[in-house]
Amino acid sequence: MAKVTIYTWTVCPYCVRAKRLLKEKGVEFEEINLDGHDEKFEELKKKSGMKTVPQIFINDKLVGGFQELSTANNSGELDKLLQA
């Protein structure tokens, strides 16, 4: 199974939705909560080019946020990424 990492904030509805989608698929993931860790968030923004959360990585490759995760799920691409 692929390594899945999701960067979140506690009060973020899209983070909640992304985690719910992954849980419903039975995907184990590492959650890195960025609450109070502004320096980590700044590093993440430089790494990904994204300025929002959630940020979801599969095998250290950026998938995107919730919208991209949902789109990948609907197209079947997410299953392929998770099997890699």
C-alpha cells in the first residue's frame, strides 16, 4: 500500500472531508496537523506551491487538496496511485 501523508488544520472542512474520503476507502494515512506550526506551513508552501490545506501526498508526490483527491477518486486514478 502506498504511503499517504495529509497536512491539515483542525478547523478546516476540506481537511475533514479528505480524511473521511480516505478512511471510507480504508486507506491508512499519516496526518500532520499544522496548527500553531507556522514555520512548517511556510516550508510546506515552498515545497508544494500550494497556499492552502489539506495538502495530500501519495508516496511523497503531491496529489493536491480535497478537490483533486475527490476528482482522482471519481476517475479511478486514486486507486491506481494507492497501489503504486
